[in-house]
Amino acid sequence: KTQKIQGEMNDTRLLLEEQTSRNQLLEKKQRKFDSELNLIEEERKQDKLAKDKLARDLELAKQAKNRLEEQIQSLKADGESKDEKITSLQSQLTDLQMDSTNE
């Protein structure tokens, strides 16, 4: 009877050691998984920050482009106005020169 109990106790000890070994392996795998998951989450966070920054930069660039386009239009209009003024003044000058020649 003692040998039977001793055998069962040894079997139980072996099972416990096997279970402990499996638990340690699973805990190691869980730590590795958690570590990799944390790295991936950090990368995702950095990617989101970079994406948000790019979106802000893009919006600022669009605003700058719109301001520049407005300035170009304003300068074109100003240039056209000055061209018209030059044409008008040249016409007046020509008229004055013709009038002075006729007198």
C-alpha cells in the first residue's frame, strides 16, 4: 500500500513538474506576445501622430497655395490696370503730340 501511494505521489510530482514547465513556457510566450503587442501599439501611435502632422501640414500648404493664388490674381489685375493706364497715357501723349504738331 505504501508503494502504491509512493508511486501515485511520484506520478503526481511528475505531473506537477510538467504542468509547472508548461506554465513557465506559456508565461514566457505571453510576455513575448505582450512585448510585441506593445511595440506594435507604439508604432501605430507614432504612425497616427505622423499622419495627423501630415494632414496639418497639407492643410497649411493648401492655405498658403490659396493665398499665393489670390496674390497672383491681384498682381495680374494690378498689371492689367497699369497696362490700361499706360495705353491710355500713350494715347493721350500721341493726341497731344498731334495737337501740338497741328498748331
